[in-house]
Amino acid sequence: MERLDKFLSDSGAGTRSQVKLLLKAGRVSVDGKPEKDPGKKIEPGKNLVFLDGAPMGGYQRRVVIMNKPAGFVTATEDSVEKTVMELLPEQMRHWDLKPVGRLDKQTEGLLLFTNDGDLLHRLISPKKEVPKIYYARHEGTASPEDVQSFAAGLTLRDGTECLPALLEPIGPGESRVTVREGKYHQVRRMMASRNMTVLYLERIQEGNLTLSGLPRGQVRELTEKELLSIEP
């Protein structure tokens, strides 16, 4: 059994306080009868709950992809900085989404969100070694020695050891970098350890997922096919 207001909130109808207003306004029915009591106990899957005539489904796993712009920190809240949560449409803000890993404030590109805690931990676990591909513009040009150093597994200046990674020079001052872990500012620090200061960084792929035409600053839910592709 579950409280009606929680069921509606989990269905994406709004926050608990917003749901109470919907109930008070008579916009919710249970098994065909108007219902205004937020504490009413219902049995999901048995009782039929409707909002403005549309069926409510209760908890749903949500996975969202964002093309993150620079200038936003990856956090659910911050007293000083703008967060990526502010870029989510109003409806999605009721889904209890959490960022999957993080991109630093100036890094752009692919960022996932989910309300599925188990999936979140599987995706960020170093043991799963989910590949993350970045495009970097940087000072200098990557040499064959730099490529070999990445492949061997770098030790950063502070002693942090990194798993083997793929460094692909794609032009003067441009490279593609593939890592399989998510240490703090990892790509920037790895490049700096080889005297290549990063000037611009964008995550372009995670696992099999790409931004595939998603405009900067926009979000969308993953398709069923995409969801299957990220199951570790």
C-alpha cells in the first residue's frame, strides 16, 4: 500500500505540495471516484488513479541525457554556482533525478541523469570500465610518446594512478581521449601531466551513447533501444 500523494509525485505529477493542490482542486480520481485525501492508501497496479483523465503509473525508471553547456556545476544543489539541475524542464525536476558521474563546470557534452540508484552505481563503478570519450583542444600536439604513456596507464603529478587510456591525436592541438574511470578532473590532469594544457573539453560518448544531434543545453529521455545499450 502507498500514500496517494507519493504515488502521484512518483508518477511525475509534481512535488508533494503541488500534488496536494491538485487533489484539493478535484483533479484526481481513484477507481472512477474523485479523491481529495493525499493520505489515502492505494495499491499500485490494482487501484486506477487518474489526473485530469490521464492514467498515472506510479514509479517509473527514468534515464535522461543532457548536452551540458559550460558554466554549470554537476551537483543537485549549490549555494553559489548554477547547477545542471536548473537545465532540466519543470516536469523532469519531479522525477528525483541524480547526475550519473560528473562533468566539471567548464566541460561540455554528454551527461546522464537517472532516478534508478542501482543503475547509477553500476554506470559509475570503476569495475564496469564504461568507456567515456572526450574531444579536447589543448596546447601542443600529442606525440607518439604521449600516446604510449596513456596506453601504459599514467601516474599523475600527485601520485594518482590511472587505468590505461586511449589518446588519439586528430590534428594540431586536438585529440580524442577515451577513459574507463571517472577520477576528479581526470582528462584535464592526464593531459597536463604530458604538458598539454586543455583549452576546451567535451564528452562526446559514454558507452554506446552519443549526443546524436541533441542541441547544447537540451535534454531528452533515452529510447528503449538506448536503455538496453547501457545495461552493464
